[in-house]
Amino acid sequence: MREQMVLDEKIIGFELNANKKHFKWPVNDTDKKPKETDEDDDGSNDEMSALQTSFVVHSAVLGVGAKADQRNLVHLTIKDSANEKTILDQPILSLSLLKNDSISAFNLRVLLTETTEVTFKLVEGDGPVHLITSKILEPPFDFGGYSSDDDEDQFDTMSATSDEDIQHNAGDRKNPMAATGKSSKKSKKQQQHQQIGLINPCVTNNNSSELQQQKKKRKKDD
């Protein structure tokens, strides 16, 4: 899966405390460059309108002076002022000194528009709570360059490779069995030959003794 390309990222850090319990996050705070020509301005406006802005909360930590017997609860409200729609309105962070005094890799991510309003509020405790956020400017995800066929081809390749490996391994397992089978047959034959070899001398000796006895009888008769 491809990662989304980030064109620009602005880090925004702020503090919530007993004297400043609210913070309105600057959604529309953009650094504007001086205009060169009208044509350049039109082109840049078209490019900017095609981009999307995301709001990300990265981490939070209690600062110096935080009280050990207090819980610091941070509430986040995200609204769309155009249609008065509430996107998010709930506590997101709870910090206590010596228990849970920091949160890292929070990575709350929300897509913003020009009419989005973002407000942080310290609803419990006196802080200070230091938060690190960022505003990310990125192009919309290009689904045109992505195809599910790519995943299918990759899956087929992996399947074919695994099938070949299975067959190869199965062949390797069969060969030792065949070899052991042949060797077992040979060993049985060898055992049979050895048994025959042991029996034959006895038979030969018995036959020779009988001939000698017959010869002795003939001599006596004569």
C-alpha cells in the first residue's frame, strides 16, 4: 500500500492552563506569498484548491507546576460552521502527574475544510498541558494510479511460488521414501540370500554323509 505524500507540514504547539483553558486551533492560518502575476495567481489558486488539509494531534504532556492530586482532562470539539454539523465533541486526553503524565504517538487525524472549527478546552484540572499538533497539506489520494489488479498479480505470484515450493518439497520428501523403500527391499533380499547360504552347506553335508553310508553298506554286502 502506497503512503500519502505530504507537501507541507506546519507544527503547532500550545498550552492549556488555569488562566487559558480554551484554544481555538488556527484552521485557516496560511502563509501567503506575494503575488507575481494574475496568471500565476490563478494557477496557484487552482493547485491549492485541489489540495487537502489535515489536522493531526501528535502528543500531550504535563508541564512544570502540575499538581499531583489533579486529573487534567482535555476536551476537543470539531464543528463545520457551514452546516452547523458537529464532527467530534468529547474528551480525548486524561493526564495525571506521576501516573499518566504524557501521551505520545496519539496521531488523531481529521480532514479539514475552510469552514471547520477546532477548539481545545481544559475541562478539568489546572494543567499546564502542552500539546503538539500539526497541519498537513497533501494532494488527494490518486486512485487512478492504483489498481486492484496489482494486488491480484502480486497474490498470484505469491501463490504460484508457494505451489512450486510445495511441489518441490513434496518431491524431496518422496525421494527419500523411495530410496528407503529400495534399500529395505535390497536388505530383505540380502537376508534371504544369507539364509539360503546358511542352509545350503547343511544340505550339502547331509547329502555327502548319506553317500558315504551307502558306500559302506555296499562294501559290506560285497
